[in-house]
Amino acid sequence: MTTRQFRDRTKTVTRRFSWWFLKPCDVVMGVEKAMGLKKGEQIIKLGPIRILNARGEPLNAITQEDVVKEGFPDWTPAEFVRFLVSHYKCQPDKTVNRIEFDYL
């Protein structure tokens, strides 16, 4: 959903309902799509990132600063929450893993 922002390097925070094992200094590979691949499709690597911080928080606790860090500078926190709630079919107060990273 944010491949363009990752490639543009305007995204330095992501929210996931998984990846609870991440810790600072971990290095992982950003990919275009890892789940739901059809037979014959390959994972497209976008580049390595280093985890700076990972913590749980309610989705609707997102700040304007974090909306910008997610790569959506023209959106409000409410717009971003509606976007994720619509995509993931979850409640706005669901706990999400807020992951901050640097590009390598």
C-alpha cells in the first residue's frame, strides 16, 4: 500500500498488526508484497532497513507527525486511520505495532 513512499524514502514509520519480535538494530528487507502471492509470482525486494524502534499502540493514537512519517503528508490522522480500518477491517482502537526505521 506504500511502495511509492518506500521507494521515495518519504516513509520512515510503518504500522503492522504483526512483527512483534522486532527490536532496535534488527535489519529486515522491505518488499513490495510478501503475502497473497499467486503461483509463479516472486517477491520484489525494495531494500534493507534498520529498525530504530518498535512498540505497540492503539491505531487511533497516531499523530500528525507520524502520518507524515508514514508517507502521507497531506492526510490527517483521522484520514489515515479510516484508510487502515477500511483496508484491514479492524477497529480504530486496535493495537498496532508502530515500527520506526532507517534506510540502509
